Amino acid sequence: MPQPKAGEVLVRVHAASLNSWDWDLLAGTPMGRIMGPFKPPFRTLGADIAGTIEAVGQGVTAFAVGDKVFGDLSEGKWGGLADFVVAAASALAPMPAGLSFEDAAALPQAGSLALQAIRRRPDLGPADTVLVNGAAGGVGTFAIQLAKQIGARVVAVDRGDKRDAVMALGADDFLDYRRTDYTAVADRYTLIIDMVANRPARHYARCLRPGGDFVAIGGTYGGLIGVALSGLVRRKRRLGVLVYKAAPADSLALTGLVRPVVDGIYPLSLGAAAFRRLGNGDHVGKIIITP
């Protein structure tokens, strides 16, 4: 049984969710090897959790034993795919009444990434068009909902068989990436949120409106480097890689604002099957693990 140190709490995990980052570390993708060149840097993966406080370490006053909490542990020691995990108290937020553990676990990382990307354009409105590439993933399903609440027109890009699920979230149009290259058109989008950036940066610049923003959240190593370098020299059309900051306040802000899309709930004993579904890209929304 792990024991909390000063500033930490022990959480009994009731639900955890998988993120692409978990897959990258597990499978040793090029992106995953940035953090762990030869093996995952953490013995137990899993960053997004929801559960109850079992013990508190010295100096912790924000929480007490029995409190329901949720949060993203990616800036700490991870370990959420377990019955119990020790976490920094500062990484957690209190769970609002009425929120299930499964929905709470789905929110922190993917929801905060979508929210932080949308904040790149605080002036978004009905006159703007937002494109979400990787729309059926965790981040994408939240990004669609957030953009629609602002009133923007949303174009979703993903695999054709996921069209109905994505359109049900409020997207105005859908593109199957296997048939259509969304970057082939010019001057169309105010904001692009891309989870699978894998094209030359000039293609993204081409399809942005003057003054538009391209935000890469995930993608190939080469694609992300190209976007980052291009962003240093382009001004009329801004390209950049989102530098994510885990923020419990963002998780709280999202509750009641968006609806988590849960692809499936797996017991911890079937975690390997859950990871395979994530790695194959067959999911829509978030995959939940329950100890």
C-alpha cells in the first residue's frame, strides 16, 4: 500500500481513463520515447483518475478522508491504473455533486487540452469556422462541444465510420480523412485543433484564414517539430504546439459545461484489451478503467 508524503494524499481509485499519452509510453512510439527512451518512465501508467481520499499527508488541508476527488497526475508520478494511488493534493479537484466517477475520470486531461486550445481564440463566434482533426477522440469530442457553445461552425475530421457519433455532438460538417485532405482548401478556418498533425506546416498555413490559428495537440514527431519551427516565423497565420498544463481549475470549469463521451468501461483485469482498442483507434471518446 503506497503511503502519502507531505503534500500528498492516498486515493482509492474508482475510475481512471486512458489517454493517447498512456499508449505512447506503453507502446514505445517515437513520442513516447521522448519521456522514456528505453522503457516507460513509470512502473504504473494512468494519469486521469477519480476516487475517494483514504489518507492525507502532512500539511494537506484542502482535503479530508472520504472526500471525492478527480484530476490529472501526468505532472507527477502517474500510477492511476491501480486500486490505490498517491497523488499531490495540488493535482486534484473536489468532485461536484452528481458527477459519476466514470465521467469525472474522463474529463481532466482531454477536457483541459480542448479548453486550453479553444482559449487560443477568445474572440471565437458565429462568424468563425473551427476544424477539429481527430474529432472522435477524447480531446476532439470535448473540443466540438466547446466550439459549438461559443457559436462557431465546426468541421470534424476523422474516420468515416465515426461520422454519426461525431455529428451527434453538434458538428456542422464531417470529413473522412481517408478521402479528403482538409488542408487542400485555402483561407477557410479561423482555428484548427489537430490531434494527429502529420503534414508539412505550410499545408496548415494555407487553409487558415489570415489571422487564423493552428494548434497541434498531437501528431508525428516530425509534424510537431515542423509546426513549432514554422510558428517562430509566421505571423499572419499562427502555428503552434500546445504546451499543456494540468489544471484542476480547468477540470472543474468543464463539469456541467460538456458531456463526456464514454466509449466503454473495462475492469482493470481487462486493461490490455482497453489499451488495444485505444491503440487501434477504434474508440469514440474516452475509455474508462475501473479497478
